[in-house]
Amino acid sequence: MIDLVDVKKQARVEATAIRKIAHAANLESAPLLLAAHTFPVHPKIGKHIVSGFFPYQSEIDTRPLLGKLAGDGWTTCLPIVIANGLPLQFRRWLPGEPTIAGVWGIPRPPDSSPELDPDVLIIPMLAFDRKGYRLGYGGGFYDRTLEKLRAIKKVIAIGVAYSAQELDEVPHGSHDQALNFIMTEREVITCD
């Protein structure tokens, strides 16, 4: 019998290599193309907190998109890893504001920044399919976070990746939280 953990592990190795190539080819253009898309969710009065992410390794830089969203009236924030096995925490942050080094050296807002519960999460990925499944790094942070937030309110998940990261089918289990939309440098996808 094939073990899902092993299948995902091998898929991550292959997806990481593909993303590195896509990143090298699209490093400068992809963040601007991403920000030029019509965002698939419109801010609503009282419900307009969006979390992005600070680029790590070969991820697309979402800071131009976050800047655009802040200009459109969204409250923007970034995720913070608290510890293994726990959901993410989110703190308010605008592009250009100071950050401190977080886990793995990823920049994050300082502790003095207000903690928020986002309504929309922009999520990094190693691979995705059009059904809304994503392959992450394997820590389960976003799955736990989405499960927690979706238990208390409607939360929309938007995966961000290079178009080259698309797979016909991402291996997934019952604990994997599905995405509502995917944004690439080429298109915005509404998940099946």
C-alpha cells in the first residue's frame, strides 16, 4: 500500500525543483502580474482583513499585491509561526513597515503590532491543482489555521504560485483544507 506521507514527500522534492526554475524565470515580473489581477474577493465593511506572506525561498513576492489591497481598503497582516503543531498567529502589517526575524528567519511583524483574525488568507504553495488542493512544506500550519478559523467564521483561502507549479492532482488527505481560489502570474482560478 502506498503511504500518503511518502507520496507527499516525493512530490515536495519535485515541486520544489519546479518552483525554483519558475522563480528564476519570473522573479521580477510575477509579483507585478499577480498584483495586476482583479482580486477575487471584494472587501466588505467590517470584514476586510487579508493575510499575505513575506516571500521565503522561491515563493512569489506578495508584497506588491498586499500594497494594492491596502490601497483598496483591506487591513493587511502577516502570519507568524508560534510553534510546531499550532495554528498560525496573524499581526497587522503594511508593506514597508518594520519587521523582525521570525522562525526560519522569515520576516514578521513585531509583537507590538495588533493580533488579527483574517477573513482571507493568501497562502504560499509548492504545487496546486484546480480542485483547490495544495502541497505545502509539510508542517500543516495552514491546514490547522484554516480549520480553526473556518470553525468560527467564513474564511476564504487563496493559494499563490507560479503557473508552472500546477499539477493534474495534488496528493491529499482528509485533513487537507481546500483553497477557494488560486492566483498565478497568468490567471485567477476559481477552484472546483
